[in-house]
Amino acid sequence: MLPHPVNHQASGAVQPEFDLYADNYSAGMENPLKRLAGTDAEVFIELKAWLLLESLRRQPLDCGAGQPRLLDFGCGDGVLLRLLAKEGFNGSLFGSDVSSGMLQSARDRWQATAATLPPEAKEPAWSISMPGQLPYSSQTFDIVTCLGVFHHIPPEDRDADWAEIARVTRPGGRCYVFEHNPYNPLTQWVVRHTAIDKSAVLLTPSETARSLRKHGFAIHQSHGLMYWPPRWRRLWAAERLVQWIPLGGQFVVIGERL
């Protein structure tokens, strides 16, 4: 079944927060501590793309005779999808966001970098979404990724988005949730001093796991990441040695849809 777009135009809708940052989006790299940790905003996402591809390599998904379909929930300017395409992800890519401005930035940046991507890379299908309402049919995706999205969603509104993620994930599919770690003091400092995080409410790994379980996922993995600056690429693989320590700058919880 193909993804089924739905028109969610609504009169009087509140402008999404990230529309305000779309034209000059820097992913918080104006923060001096974040600049020390990474050469640019993309390296923070490169680590997550690497972890995602490593996870799929070590424990492949059974997609039958077809290719996996991956949705980046809250895709922003589409950097994860560009990186996955660059690394030769063998599947179809989709990006959804509540901010039309960020989606336009994603389209523009894809076009601007298309010459650097493999010739077989196809531009993702970009879709505007409404809070708590994704524009896709049920059980459409094999993989759903959420990179630093839920701390921007008010806690009282999160349940509806978890339910939608569960709805569009097929049984046996996976959801990869990456979030800032509230137990890390440096992370707390960065969030408090970064404009795009001014309304952020961080969530814990256990809260993330509970939400996934509530909506029909079994927890596949849960561990920390970003124990040292992501610019130190040679140490990425070594994070497995310390990922049980709950003090990484971020964490990932992987759920498998029942």
C-alpha cells in the first residue's frame, strides 16, 4: 500500500515555532559549547545516521521482497535523510514536519546537494503534518526516526504523536527515538542557552520507553550516546563500551512494533 497523503489545511492555525527559524536554521550551533563539540550541525546527525545504519546492519529488518520505507518524523531541514541517501540507504525515504518553512528548507537543501549524492538517490517525499496527525495510511513504514523532536512537543500533547507513530509503523517495524539526556549537566546547560530550545521540556529514557510500550512497541534497545564530542569520529565505535552509563549527552531508545 502506498503512503496516502491527506490535506490538513486549517484556518486560524498557529504558526509552528520552527517556521521562525527556517530561513536561517543553524540547529543551535550559535551555542559556544555546541560549536566545541561539533565542527558543524551536520556532524551531530552523522553520528545518529551511523548508529541507525549500524543497527540495521547488525540486525536487519525483514521487509520481504520489498525495500524498507523510512519516515523521519519531524524531519526539519532533512539532514538525516540526505545523510542516509549519501550512505546508500537501500529504501524509500519520507520526511514529515509541522513546519512548512522547514520542509521548504529541506527541499532546497536537497536540490543544492543533489550532485554530491549517489545517482540512484531519489528525493524524499516531503509532507506537512498536523500535531497528533500524520498524513499516511496505517502500517505504512518499516522504520520511523525521531531525532530531537519530542522535547519540543508539550508533554500534554505527546501522547497523540506517539499514537500516530505507532499507527503508521507496521508490525515488526522499528522506531528510533534520539533525545537529549536530561541527566547530563552539559546537555542541560546547552538546552538552557540555545534559542531553539527555549520552550524545550526534556524527557528521560525511561519516559520514552514507557511511551513506546504504551503504544504497542517492545523495547529493542535503550542506551546512551555522545559521550565525547561527535567531531571525534574515530571514537564513535568505542561508544558501545560505555553506552550503559546513563550520562551520555544524548540517548536512543529503539522500539519494535508488536
